[in-house]
Amino acid sequence: MMARRKPTCGQTASKGYRQAQHQAAKLHKKVARQRQDTARKWAKRVVRDHDAIAVEDFRPKFLAKTTMAHKAADAAIGATQQALLEMGRKHGRDVRLVHPAHTTMDCASCGARTKHALPLSERTYTCTACGVVSPRDKNSARVMLVRAGLNPAGAEGVRPPGALLQEAA
Ligand SMILES: [Zn+2]
């Protein structure tokens, strides 16, 4: 509507154009609020279920150069990360930021780095050094936990080995 009602050069904007402008602004505001709402609800769930969280410290500038440039431009990732950080602070959780470079290229179990980045279509990570095979996203999640100095064994939603013993002691 704005494009159709766009005033020609040198003319003042028509009432219809200003109305369309107002409508578009309202819609964008709604989208932004919906994103914020989803981000907060997600962050709340994550923060409630976990004591320590490691998250990539991505900067929009870094992401813009990667294959996720589209999402970064959408600002949804940044808003979600912000919500997680705020929620973590509010509930006194240990949220650690991790340098995002090579999280998909490193091996979570031996720390070796593959020579080439995996194409996005490749969903399983196979380490060339130690031969470990694991789902791509789980591998990078473990890499992030290791980098944050946390124990990746506790990330599976199960008790890490020794948890029972500690409780008993
Ligand atoms: Zn390995």
C-alpha cells in the first residue's frame, strides 16, 4: 500500500500514504513484540531447567559473514540471546558466553579441528582424529560447554556420572 501510494517527487505525502505508513509501523511493532515474547518464554524455560548455560557470544558482524546472515539480519537471534542473558541474570543462573568461531568444526571429545567447514546439509560430525561420530548440533553444543568450562555430560537431560554418589555422600 505504501508503495502504491508513494508520493511523487516534490509532492507532500497524501493522507492515504500516511495511513498506510502508520499501518506498516504498527505491524512491525507487533512482529517485534511477538519475537520478544517468544524469546522471553523460551529463555524462561531454558533458565528454569538448567543451572549453568553456555551460549555463543555471537556478534551481528560475525554472523553477517556466515551462512546465518539472513537470520542475523532479522535480529531475532540477537533478541533471543539478549532475553536469555537477562533471564539468566534475573534468576541467578550461571550464563557463560563462548567465542563462536569453529564451534561446528571442533571435536567435542578430543578437541581436534577439521580442515574444512562442514556443509550445512551434513548433519553428523565425524572426527578425523579420534573417529568419534555424533550429531552435528550435539557436537557443537558439547564444544561450547567444554569451552565454557562446564561438564557436557550433564547436558543430556540425565544425571552426570557421579551425581548420585555425591548426593549419597
Ligand atoms: Zn575427535
